[in-house]
Amino acid sequence: MYETLASVDWARLQFAVTALYHFLFVPLTLGLSFIVAIMETLYVRSGDEKWKRITRFWMTLFAINFAIGVATGIIMEFEFGTNWSNYSWFVGDIFGAPLAVEGILAFFMESTFFAVMFFGWDKVGKGFHLLSTWLVAVGSNLSALWILVANGWMQYPTGMAFNPDLFRYEMASFWDVVLSPVAVAKFLHTTGAGYVTSALFVMGISAWFLLKKRDVVLAKRSMVVAASFGLIVSLYVVLSGDESAHQVAQKQPAKLAAMEGIYEGEKRAGIVGFGLLRPDKQIGDKTSPFYLDITIPYALSLLGYHDINAFVPGIDDLVYGNAEKGIRPAQERLDSGKIAVGALADYKAARKSGDAATATAALDTFNAHVGDFGYGYLEKPEQIIPPVTPLFYSFHMMAGLGFWFLLLFTVTLYLLMVNDITRHTLWLRAALLSWPLGFVASELGWVVAEVGRQPWAVQDMLPVHIAMTDISGSSVMITVFAFAAIFTLLLIAEVRIMLKQIKIGIEGGH
């Protein structure tokens, strides 16, 4: 099997392994930082030492996660230079800018005040310590902002211009990149998902304490904060998810079609609430894509276009075109892209030979077809469609889990407010068993975002196989297994350290 994988497949696998491991730590950092800040605020305002013990317990778990998450994130940035140097050259002027801001501003801020937050108890005043805790939370989420701006640009490239002499895209407007509607929607939805994951984490561990009848008062207080925070941010995730789906429909119709398993476009399209895909379904055939499906009428047109009568293009429309709806055939874009690739080669040759007239004509031809430039590196029209099966199931599992979390937070908060939740052991067990599902949902969301962009490293502009460094598959293969082993050890270490701290308890640690 190893010999059948191309270099690009190994490089993709390496980055996928790194990203998936890293994203186990990121959601907890984003949300737990705010939960800890809220708990410390309650301590400072009330003067109740119980809130101080609660804050320090969850702050310790946050610190463990933060330290290991940093290690995995640094490796990801190095991979752009090792395995994806063509990508780094082609769009590094744009992609690198938000990452530079993240490192200089956001990461510097969170790491600086992290030291005060974690080591500054009884060394600085209450007010300054509380400010440091909030700045760590803000800094962590600012880091996410700049990283997601960079990723959002990969989903919807904007604010750039092509330099034919250097064969690269360069930034034309920093603010167009930062304020891209896709980047904004991605930031809101991804951070919201992190908040939900963190709330589930706190609520699940608190449920464990209650089931064990340990630190009952402090665990109940922790659960109240987690359930309240979780309920608010779950509603926020639903709203931001609506905007994300709207942006996908406008900017990445192939991703939307694959997410919903739509092959033939339709007006008043519905959302598949539940479906079993036919694995033998092919683009262009007339068989049903599902063995079984339960569809919510009109919902996809409303979600994607805010109009129940809107037409939602399917996979067949995007591949073969739909003249009535103004959708160009993919083959036409491939042909146009090949003209652009050829014209750029002619331009470079003419410039080298000093033939100004030919260079000008070639550049004019290139500019006329530059919108399809990336398509010139594809071999067949069907390549524009991302893998349907993993995308469809990942999206629907993620959405289903999201609604379960909303119900879980609502019922838990109700039981805490009007009843004695310790009597409801089955519900506490449900909360305990649900906290890992937040990480599952976050990972599924990342799969939807990244698999849904295939075959592109930068949507419609740079295919993945062109973005890769010219490097042998065997070289990358070694690092795939090495990184997987290292990250697995780091994850095991984090889990063991956290379990040890949890067993000590909220009261026992301080």
C-alpha cells in the first residue's frame, strides 16, 4: 500500500495528522480560557474563596492543555516550508501576513500574560491578576482570528493581484483579506465550536465529581458556569453556522453539493436530515444518490441563499454546466485555464528573449483567462468535486451532535436551577459521556472545511498537487509516522496529567 501513495498523498496525510492532533488542543484553549476568566471574575466580585479554588483547578487543566497545544502548532508552520514550498512561494505574501500578526501580537500577548495568570497568585493584586486572565483569553482568541483569516483566504481568495514576473500572488488589500465574509464567518463558527467543546469538558468533569459525591458544592458551581456558558454559545454556534452555510453556498458551491449529496440541482432544495449514500453513485448517472433519506423541505435553499425558492446547483450542474442558470461547464474552465498557463509560459519566454510585443500580447491573453488559471493544472472536470462520502457524513454527524449539545446544556441548567441534579444520575452520566463528543464535533467540522476545499490548496486558484514541494514520498512517509508517534505520546501525556489532576480534586489541589 505504501508504494501506491504518491508524494502529494503522503504530504497531505502528514499535514492532516498534524492538524487533527493540533485541533484536539485548540478548542479547549479557546473556550476554557474564557470559562476560567468568568470564574475568577466571580471570585474577585464576591470574595468567596470557593470560587478561587474552582478557578485555580480549571486554570491548571487549561495550562496543561495550552503547553502541549503550542508544541503541535509550531510544527504545522514548519511544514509549509518543508512540504509546501511551492504554496509558500505562490501565495506566501498573502497567507504569511496574518500568521505574522498572530505571532507578533496575539501569541506574544497570551504567552506573556499566561505567566502572570498561572504564577502570579498572591504575587500581584487581584485586579491585575484578573486582567491578566482575561487578556490570556482574548489573546488566545486573537490567535485564532489571524489563523482563521489565513484559512478563510484559502477558502475564498480575495485582496490579491498576480505578479507574472515573479509567478506569485501578492497582497493588494490587507483589509480585504481580514474582513472577507468567509474569514469572518469561519472565525465566529470555529471559535464558537471551541467554546461548546470547553463547556462540555467542564460540565463532564463536574458530573464525574457529582457521581463520585466529591467536592459537590464546587462541582455544582462549575457545572452552573459551564451549562450557562454552553447554552449561550450553542445558540451562537447555530447562528454562526447559518452564516457559514450561506457563505459556502455563495463561494464554494461544490462543497455545499457534496455536503448534502446533491447531484441534480433543484429549486426549493431541502436539507437531508438523515441519509444513507449509495457508494457506487457516479457523477452524471441518473441513479439516486441515497438508499434512504429523510429531507427537510426547502431548508437548504433558505439556509444557503435566504430564499426558499432559490436554485441550489448540484454536482452534475457544476461539472457539466447549466446554461439556464449561468453555470459554466468545468471543462470550459479547464480549457481556459490551460490557455492561461500557456500564455504565462509564452510571456516569460518573450521577456527572456526581449520580445516586448509578444510579451505584451501573451500577458493580455493571460489576463483574459487568469480567473481560470488554477483549472489549467487539472486533468478532468470531475476533479473539481471534493470526496462526497466523507464530507456528507462528517457534516451531518457534526450538525446532529450540535443539536444534542444544545439539548444537553438546556436540560442540565434546568435541573441545576429547579431540582437537585445529584438525584439524576443517568443525566449526569450522559453529561460525563458527552464531553469527548465536543472534540469529535470540532474535528468533524475541520474535516468538512478542509476536505470540502479539495482539490484546491487555495480555492479555484492553486491545486494541492501543484502546491507541494518537489520531494520524494519516502522522505515524507518517515515524518508521517514520526509525527503521529510523537503527537500520540503528547496526547497520552496530557490525558494522564489531566486525569491525575482531576483525581486530586478541586479542593485537594489547593
